[in-house]
Amino acid sequence: MSAPLPLRNIAIIAHVDHGKTTLVDQLFRQSGTFRDNQRVEERAMDSNDLEKERGITILAKPTSIEWNGYRINIVDTPGHADFGAEVERILSMVDGVILLVDSSEGAMPQTKFVTSKALGLGLRPIVVVNKIDRPDGRHAEVLDEVFDLFVSLDANDDQLDFPTLYASGRNGYASEDPDARSGTLTPLFEKIIEHVPAPEADVDGPFKFLVTLLDRDNFLGRILTGKVQSGTVKVNDPIRALDNDGKIVEVGRASKLLAFHGLDRIPVDEAKAGDIISIAGLTAATVSNTIADTTVTEPLHAQPIDPPTLSMRFAVNDSPMAGREGSKVTSRMIRDRLAREAESNVAIRVTESADKDSFEVAGRGELQLGVVIETMRREGFELGISRPRVLFLEDEDGKTTEPYETVVIDVDDEYSGTVVEKMAIRKGEMTDMRPSGGGKTRITFSAPSRGLIGYHGEFLSDTRGTGIMNRLFEKYGPYKGKIEGRKNGVLISNGAGEAVAYALGPLEERGVLFVGAGEPLYEGMIIGENAKPDDLEVNPMKSKQLTNFRSTGKDDAIRLTPPRVMTLEQAIAYIDDDEMVEVTPKSIRIRKALLDPHERKKASRKKENA
């Protein structure tokens, strides 16, 4: 058996869309992991459909390449703060990080988030200024920003003395010279070998392994991924799982060991300290458990997970159209699916309601919960989703606190006044405002999460689609009082049937429609936004009365404005407290929680008298 190759374990961290996954593609190609003639999809690491569509990394994925006699294990991490629980755990199994920053956008909020986690663990970053060929690049200022960021995060002298490379992930070159516009990624490979330490490996100690990621396989069952901290494990060795307090979770055998090679997991007979591997064979062990030799009693230290800040109610779909599109509609199916989600995604917390027909799902943000809902609808589930609400806490004095976010907004100068005004209404406090070049301004706010729910769509309208908003959980702070919600009422269908163009024409004068002619409707379904603050019940199914008399004026064909079609996130952000989003595999509808108008009146009277 040949001697194992010397190891390097690294993570690539960056803000959303700064080019992590594209860079990993090129590392694959230039290390020979992909053959020259092999047809490989772009952004091969973003493997699930949602990641491909949104262009973001949602699930952290380990991979492995060989270069010049070294094995380099690489983890591509999510850049979005909603998936922060993934980032923290992954960083605990690597020995170095590549921090990728865009040569124009520079250090962004999520860069700060992942970098603070890496520096806190004592990792020494390699800074790669990516997209160096951008015409609006400003690499010198970006490097200064990164240095200032490290200082503000209390980096030590070793961490501040970071090596820097200038690269174009898409074109596959890196160099120490910012003016280079061609070449290969060899300088990056060399920097990884030289700068990242080999894993500290106690090969002779007892086997210990910290579970960092969990997923399921139809054939192997639960697959636990992490780094072997000490010792050696062979297939069929007896093992046991310990929780953070050292209690035994279960005892079993390592029925299968899998190592990473390129994008594939391949079976191996044994794994040694320092290796990143997956183990199958246990049925109850989960993320942050220690898998170890049966003699071990002390668990490994696991990173604490940031608490959820937002929750939504996932209910059984009880609309008149329930069950027409989805195959998974019962509360039992929803409960089992959410339990599986909470098992592998430790940042999510699921609690069942007293009536057993709905579940409170708490997570780190709208995007994270939106991804769960979108995944479920693609699997054939039907759900009723409530408006997101933030989770309040109490401080030591018994005062209510709420989650705050740092919001960094890049806008054209002409829209900055509108943005500042809108953020003030939502109780956001401006902490910084500076020109960022090219007629743009960067404004930073500290704002309660509650005020930001539903703002993104309005923000895009206010900035004509040119503004960029980035949000990051900041802290729990004092409760800011009442925040004004949606100003407009809605148009509600007063019956069931198909929408008729003849009826929709006059309704366009009342506001903006969400439905077009021929769409099926039911009583209590929201078909548009009222131009006034009150809700209005309307009849969108009224057809023209046919008579024997020919009209004197020529009947013009009714031309309707195309309806406003909302995405899942837009619909969730739009609804009010007494409304729900009906999510099915093919449709997203907005409705009142209480479909019957008499029930709604009763509920609103009760609320007024409370």
C-alpha cells in the first residue's frame, strides 16, 4: 500500500457572488481532476437545482484534489449569513482559509461574517483579490479595506501578515502582480502548500471524529462528514457517538468509510488523523456529536450555533384548491419532512402547534426559510405559510430585546435620499455613508430585523432595480416600538370560479392585479393590491350580460395590464399578519388566513376590543 500523500485542508470563504465556486472549478481543471475533454457543468460545486438557479452556494461541500504530490481537501462554503451555521462548523475542520474578495465590491458584510469566524478560530487567511480584470476594479483600496477589516476583528500579527494574490477565477490565473492578465493558478496552489499548515494529527491516539455535516443516502442511510481529529478508523471498527456533555448517543460500527476525490465520494478501507471523510453505519448520531473509539469518554469541543432570529408557521394547506397539485398534503408528511430538515440543518428549530395541523419553523433569515419551502414544494408538498415574525428575547433586566441587522446598501447617488428616508421609517439608524465611486453611494445602517421584512421589493422599486442590499445579523438590542407595516389594503375575491377579463378591466382602476383572465379563484383569495389602505371584496368573475340588442358603440377587446406575478420570497414578504401564502408544486397564491368574510369581521372586532 502506497504512503498517503501529505495533506492540506482549506476552506474558501467569501461574500455571495464573489466567485468562490467558479474558482474551485478552475482548481479542479488545473489539478487534472477533470480530464481536458471531460464535459463538466459550470460551477460544478453548486449541485442542487436551487443553487444553480439562484447562483448561490447553500450547502457546504467538501472536495479533494491532488497537485504535485499533495492532497488538498477544499470546502466551498456558503457566503450568505442565513447559512452561517454551516460556515462555523466547516471552519473547525480546516487548517487554513482562502478569503476571496471582489476587486470592485471589496469587503462586504458576509465577508466580515465569515472572516470573523475564521480569525476567531486562529486560522491564517490567504487573501485573493478576484475578478482583477474588472474595468471598475480598485484593488489597492480593496486590500486596505481587508486590512482594516482584520484589524477591526482583532486579528493577531500572524493573521495581519497575510499573503495576497490577484486572480481571475473565470479565466483561471493568479499572480502576485496586480497587472497580470494571463497565466495559471500555480501561484495559488504553491501558496496553499507553503502557507497552510498540515493538519495537527495524533495518529497514535484513540480514534476521534467531530460530525460537521449530515446528509442521507437511500442505500447507506445517515452519512456523517467531518475531520478525523486523532487515531485511525477502519471499516467495521466498533464506534460510539457522544453528545456535547459526554453522554452516549448510540453504539455501532463504521459500516462504510468514504473519502472525497474531485466531486465524488469513494469508499476507502481506513482513514487517519487529519483526513476529511464520511462515515455510515450510525442511525441517531447528528451534527456536533463526537464519533469515537469505544474507550473514549471525553467529547471534542463543538462550535456553539447562533440562535434562530425569525420564525414562520408551516400549516396544512386548507384552501378549496388543496390536493390538486401536490402529493404530500397531510400534517404527518409535513412533520416527518421538517424533522428530517432540522436533523441535518441544525440552525433550524421545529415545534408543533397544539392543534397538530401546523408547525413553527425558526431559522436565521427569510432566505434560509424560503429555501426550505422551495425545496419542499419541488418535492410535491402543499403548504400554507404565515408572515415571518422575529423572535424576541428578554435581557437580564426583564426588558424585551429584538434582533438587529447590519444593512449595507449600494445605490446610485440620486436614490440615496429615498433609501435613507425609507430606512428611517423602518427604525434603521444610519452608521456610515460614503461615496463608493462611479456615481454610487454606500450607506450602512443598524436596523431591527422586524422592519426589514418585506422591504426588499420596495427597495428594488425605489432604486429602479439598480440598488444592492446586503444584510447580516448584528446583535439582540432594545425593542424599537411599533413599526408601520404595509400601507395598502388588498382586493379579495368574494366567490369561487375563473377570473373573467370583463370583470378584471374595471378592477385595474382600483389597484394592481395579481391574477390574469382564466385563473381559478376561490373566496378569500387575494387577487390584487388596493390603491387605498382598506381591504376590498370584489367580484372578479362577473361576465357581460348577453342581450338581443346590438350595442351602438363598437365593443373594444378588453386589454389588461399583465398581472404582477410574485416569487415565493416576494409573496412571503408581502403578506400581512392576517394573510397566508398558499404554496403548491405549480402555484403560489396569496389568501386571507380566514377565508369566510364573517369570520374575518369577527376576528377584527375581537382584535379591536382586545
